[in-house]
Amino acid sequence: MKLCHRCLVLLLLFASVSAHRDFFTSIGGFRPFLRSRSPPAHLNCCFFSGHMTDLLFMEKDLVSSLKDYIRAEEDKLQRIKRWADRLDALSAAGSQDPEGFLGHPVNAFQLIKRLNTEWAELESLVLTDVSDAFVSNLTIQRQHFPGDDDQTGAAKALMRLQDTYQLDTEAISSGRLLGSEALLSSRLTVEDCFDLGRVAYAEVDYYHTELWMAQALKQLDRGERSGTVDAVAILDYLSYSVYQQGELERALDFTKRLLELDPSHQRANGNLKYFEYQLSKQRKMEDDDEEQRRLKKENRGRRDDYLPERNQYEKLCRGEGVLMTPGRQSRLFCRYYDNGRHPKLVIGPVKQEDEWDSPHIVRYHDIVSRRDMEKVKELAKPRLHRATISNPVTGVLETAHYRISKSAWLGAFEHPVVEKINQRIEAVTGLDVSTAEDLQVANYGVGGQYEPHFDFGRKDEPDAFEELGTGNRIATWLLYMSDVQAGGATVFTDIGAAVQPKEGSAVFWFNLHPSGEGDYRTRHAACPVLLGNKWVSNKWIHERGQEFRRRCGLRWID
């Protein structure tokens, strides 16, 4: 059969459309669109005029959709490339000094956030086109990624540092922390600040919710771009958090600003009427409640605290409130010490420095070599787990929110370097370490801390260390195995002493008086690490075996 020229062209166009349809069906895209705009069922010369117009616009739509598809693919690849370039730059900076890089709290927070959140977003972005090898590798690696609890913990660590060291949100967000280097510092994005505020909100901590939401809004107002957070969401949190702190006028202002951006916001419209009503009531009683409101404002941000010496503890961490007078300080000395001509110290005495007079706290400088400390870290790293404390009621070891660190225990039999350190401790202190606990190695990352506590068992803990059968902890040996750029001091809250970490040095004190009574002046804490990475190892020495090495005193308290 011979076809006319017009029919031949029409058939070719139909074949072209069918090919486009098969192409899009094969890639799994644009199916709804193609169903709604299918080619005409009856194709002949009689319908050419109208149907050809349909086919023309169909092809135009197909070409437009094809270009949209190409742009979407190119945009996706560009987004992935920008993400990879950013991570490559961060990895290059971090690999030069991993501990220094991760010692910065913003870097640590962003690393945890990236691995917990952003890599999952990247997976969903590339999943359709990515190779099986990449997906398989990512799936395998994700089992090692931090989770939601870790991201929340990192956020709470930043807020803990903010409170302890009296940092403002702008300083943290910009990375300008005390002692930080410009090359290692990072900025928090609007999304980062928003996430910090949401963590505080989930903890019913409206004080920090307000601080971080306000910082997110400030950065947004400065023109910083955000792909996922807008001013409406931030203002919603802000208005509620300041309302919960009793600041109705500011809550009302934030609500009005929110409604300017989104007049149909249902919750904000309801809050507007409620805040206006509550504010009118408040103003009627303004004179009577002025003093109460003033006190409430002064205590804003302070929640009920289980730690009575919180203020003293944080002041000492900041380097304030040390109670050593110049007269007392003049009686502190440095000396070479051989512990009464101990055979191991006669030729090589150690450098001893008085840190505090009463109770006597001493520091031994260069007491363990860097090589030995690195070996201890190497042995401990595979076994590091969240540090535990002994429950004073049950005696069971459990994790606690006031001790944020990871620790591992090393026995003398595990490596000669551990036994070498034990023998060093025995020679320097003159105490028998055969009844001491194993060497505990602890790592305090950014925000890591151990709030004020006693090392010895008190009278209300009669079963403390009973299972060891070696009596109470008579003394503590604390070896600093790293320097810390900022924070991380060991502070004694009762006496107002602060001891700064110094790599290779150890501090030593007695927890008990010679009579065996606990020395309550030794209550101490490990301040949060602001910058850096803190490694310590401690040896808790017990009473058994010390009967003739530290004789019992005649007085209850010396």
C-alpha cells in the first residue's frame, strides 16, 4: 500500500512519541504525566489537523520534561560534587592533626551530625543511580556511624561548655573559642543552631532553646542561606521558649513577627490571642509582682540543680575562685625527690612539685615517658567504653550523666609497660600497689567531664569496695597522658584548688587521714574539655598492705 506524504510524516511522529514513552517508562519517571497525555487512539489523515497539534505540544512537553530530567540529574551530581569537595577539604584539614581537629567542639559536633544525618540524606539522593558497590559499602559502614543519641550527646556537650565557660552562642557558632586556631575552627550553620535548639527543647530546657534559636535567626537575618530551616519554624520555637520563661512581651513580639511571614499559621494565631490576654492580666498586677519578677529574671536559665557546689565548680574550671593566698603559696616548693633514698630513685630522683598544702597534693613531672604513654593508649583504645560509677545504694556499676568519658582497665599481666608504671608508682609513693585496682585509662573528648565526687567510700556506703577485700581507697594517683588546649582541669571544690593537665606529669594525694577517716577536702572533679583531647590514667591504691608503710595516726583527723 502506498502512503501519502502527510500520512508518512504522521506515522514517523507517532513512532517518535512511542520511543519517548518507552524511554521514560524504562527509567521509571514521568509516568503519571504520560498517562494523562497519551497519543490519540485513532490516527489517520482525517484527524491530522487537531491531532498533529496535540502531538506537537506533546513532543514539546516531552522535550521540556527531558531537559528538566537532565537538569535534575546535573543538579544532583553538582550537589554530590559540592558535598564531596567540602568533605574532602574537611578531611584534609582534619587528617593533619586529627586530635587537634576533633578537639574543637564544633568540629566534633559537625562530624557526628554529618555521619548521623547528612550521610543518610546523601544515600537517599544517589540511591537510584549509585552503583551497588557504593550502596553496599555505605550500608556496611553505617553500622559504625553515630546515632541519634550520639548527636544529642554532642549537642548537650556544647551547651555544657557554654555554661561552664560562659561562652555566648556567637562565639561557639563562629568557632572563636579560647585557644582555638583559625585553621581548625568551623562555623555552625543555621541548621546546626536550629538542631541545638531542638535538642534543648526536647530536654525541656527553654533557656538554651531560646539562645540557639535566636542565634539561628540572627544568622538567617544576616543573609546566611538555609535549605531546610526557615524563619517561621525558628520563631515558633522562640516565642514558646521565651513564654515558658515568663517573658510574655517578647513572646508576643516573636509571634507577631511570625504572623507577618505566615498570617495563616494556626498555632501562632491562637498564641497571639492567649499572649495578649495573659499580658493584660500581668500588667494589672505589675506593681505587686515587681520584686518577684525581678528575682525570676535574675534566676533565668538556672534550673534546679542536684549539685550544691555547681557555681564553685564552674568558677574553678574557668580559673576563678582559687583560694590559695600568696602567703601559703610561698610555702610551696619544687624539689628532686628520691623517697628516702629508694633504690630505684637514688640515681634518678623525680621532679616533685607542691600543688597544694592542705591536703597535700603533689605533682611529679616527666614521671612516665611519652613512648610508654602511647603504648598504654594503644592497649586501651580497643576496649574503651562509656565510663561507669558504683551506685552508692546497690554497689552496681552503671553509667551516669555526670561522668562523660570512656575508660578501659589494664592489668599488670597484659603488657610489661603496665607493670613498669605500677612499679614506678610504688617507688615514688612508697605504697604497696599489689592490692591496688588495675590501671584505669580514661579518655575525655570535647565536653567530657566528671562532676565533683569522692574517690573513697563514705560512711553511708559501708559496702563500697567490699568485693575487693582490700579496704578503702587510701590514695589516688592521676597521670595526665596528654596536654589539653583549654579546659579539662582537675579541681578540688572544697578547698578551691585547680590542677592543670600536663602531659607526662602525675598528681597524687591521700583520700584518707592516717586514722582511716575519709578526708572530705579531697572532693574533686574533672572539668569539661573545651578544646583538645584529654587522656588520663589513674591508680586507686587501697588500705591493705599499707599498715607499715603509712601507719595509723593517733588523732581521728590530722
